[in-house]
Amino acid sequence: MVRYCPKCWSEADNNDCCPRCGGRLRQSANESYEEKLIWALGHPEPTTPVRAATILGERRAVAAVEPLIAVALSTPDFYLQEATVIALGQIGDKRAQPYLERLSCEGAIRVRLAAHRALARLQSSNENERVGRRR
């Protein structure tokens, strides 16, 4: 298994420190699957963060909301941005709403459309919660 430095993403053998930047390597055996997926959001190979965002959304990983928001707002890759927006909609956490509203008005059309769908999903889940409380 290839290990990567969490700071510079260089390949790192079975060392405790990265040979390139000297950063301390994570002990991946102690991390949960979701933590590894969150870490993968910063991977330099373009399809890896997209896959990680997709899986986090499918798992409805609430712990990933803030990292997904950070990626959605900082990445120039609109495929990754779209994947993070879709994931935020699947997770359904209200903390994402202001960012989804912002992304529904700016950037690539596919990101704006995904943000509109995610917002609709959030509104639907909010309405279902209100109906459930009334019963």
C-alpha cells in the first residue's frame, strides 16, 4: 500500500516522517474510513477527491460537511466543486445552506444546477422534519 504525506502529498514509504517535507505521517490504521475520505478531498490526482466527495455524500457523513464546504469554495475544478455540492445536498446538513445559496448563483452552470438541486433537497428534508414534529 502506498502512503502519502498529508502535507505535501509525496509518496512516503513506511517512515514516521515524510522524506520530502519532514511532516509527520498519519497513522492511517487508527483513522476511520470517513476520516480517510475527508483526507482524500485534498489529493492531487483529480479523480480521487471527486470519488471521495461522492462516497461521503452517499454515506451522509456529517463530519465531512465543513471540509466539503471548504473544498467547494476553494477549488477551481468545477467537477470537484459539483461533486462536493451534490454530497452536501445528500448529507442534508443545514450548515451548508448559505454556501449552497452562494454557489447556486456563481460559477459553472453544472455547479449552479447541482446547488439548486441540493437546496431543494435541503428544503424538502426541512419540511419533512417539521411535519414529523407536528405529529
